[in-house]
Amino acid sequence: MKKIKYFYNANTLRYEKLETPLRVKLLRLLGFLSAAFVTAIILVSLAYKYFPSVNEKRLMQNNESLRYNYDVLSDRVKKLQDEVGDLEKRDNHVYREIFEANPIPDSARAKALYQQDERKLVEGMDQDNLATSIDKTLKNLFAHVAAQTKSYNELEGFVKNKEQLLACTPAIQPVSNKDLSRIASGFGYRIDPVYKTTKFHAGLDFAAPQGTPIYATANGTVVTAGNTGNGYGNHVVINHGYGYETLYGHMFRVKVRPGERIKRGEIIGWVGSTGKSTGPHCHYEVHRNGDPVDPVYYFYNDITPEQYDRLLKLASSSNQSFD
């Protein structure tokens, strides 16, 4: 039962019923609702802070996973930057200081286009796919860096042994030929002296008196020394390594034997006319990775540029070979 409240009216000297105005009631109701609303907000905030929902727990776990992935990727990027910096330093040292070669001119433009494509790809990804894509990209970069590092290591070892490489590269003429008068037939298709048909001549013929010394054109190991019945008569084959082999044919006498180590300029035999030959000469061949190449391009250690130009003209003239 609702309680009825009274108050004493001093003017009428009577107890009268207390009537609360509607305005006061509305103000009281509004105050109560405001307090309840503020209290509810506080309680909800505390609940969200200290008592997360299932969805919030899942989001928090995703954020933690993303934070961990970001730390891992940041560490990988740091390592990659260090490795790339080391490669750039070695690249500048190898190509600029030793070989004096410029990098590919379009590399900077290609890099900019690649970065632009990457930005477009990244803008269309959510966080999970972005992390996966970055991780895949970094793995590919690490593989590329590893392959490039191996290549540079091989190149570095090659540079360290360049003196040995140069010593094992054919670089002089096999007979003394200061006045360039002994080039009798060049590399290429020539007239065969026996069959009188055009055949491929795989070397150079140096006409010289019988008994003229024949020199090894580079350091190497003797593979063949003697007459094997292949038309070269008494001949010597030297393996120089690095894909190079040289052949010296139609010797009067061979000085070296198989397995012997030879230095450039060392006498390996003397000019003769043994085998399929029409006169005393030294047939000289250079093989690169098993294929015959023009020996004239390997005479850069004992002649001047002017002599080299003259030698090219002599070797290129069409004539009959000596074998």
C-alpha cells in the first residue's frame, strides 16, 4: 500500500497532504536514469577490460600471433639487410675494382617497378595473408641470397687463383716467330694437300725447318706424347685445366712423356713432318671445353698489337694447309 505523506501548513494551521509536482518527479527520474546509465557504462568497461568475451579472446590471440610473426619477420629482414650489404660490398670490390665492369643499367628501374607491383599486391591483402606473403617473399630472397653468395664465393676463389689461370691459358706461339713469317695456314676451311678437297682445318700451321724447337704455350700436364696413328704423327697433347687443351703435331722428335708437368715456354719437341704432312711444320690446335677454337686469338703474350693485326690477316688468308 502506497504511503501518503503529510506536512504541517503554518498558514492554515492544519496537516495537509504532500503533493510532489510532476516537474520534480521527472527530474528525479532523469537523475536516476543518468546514474544508472553511468553505472552501467562503468560496469561494462570493467567487464570488457577484465572479463573479455570469446570473440575478444580470439582477436587477442590473433594480435599476439601477428605480433610474434612481426618480430620474427623483423629479425629476418635485419639479417637479410646485413647479408645484402655484405654482398653489395663484395660486388663493388669484385666488379668495380678488379674487372672494372658496370652493373646492368636497367637494374634500378626494374627494382622500382618490382616495388610498385609489391605495393599493389600488399594493399589488397588482410593481415594474415600479408604476413604469409611477406614470409614467402623473404624465404625466396634468402634462397636467392644463398645462391648469389655461393656464386660470389666461387668467383672470389677464381680471382684468388687468377695467376694460376693466366699461367694455364695458352698465350704464346708454339714456335719462335718474331717476324710472323712462319704462319703457313690458318684456322677454318682449307684445301687438303693430299685429297685436294676443302676440309676443316682445326688449327694453325707454322712452317719451320726440321729441328726447330716447339714450346708449350701454357702450364699443364702432358696427356699424349708420341705417334698414335691419327694422322698427327709424333704429337703432344697438353691438358692445361680450366677447359683448355693444346695439340702440337708432326714433330720430328718428342721430348716429353705422358703425365709430365710442363711450364709455359718449355721445349716439348722439335718440328718435323711425320704423319699426314707435306713438309716440316708444327700443326697447333687450341681446344676449349672439348671444341677447337682459333689459336690466333690466344697469341697475346708475346706480340705487339700491330703484329697481332698482321697475324690475323695472315691466318685468315685462304690457302692450302700442310696436313
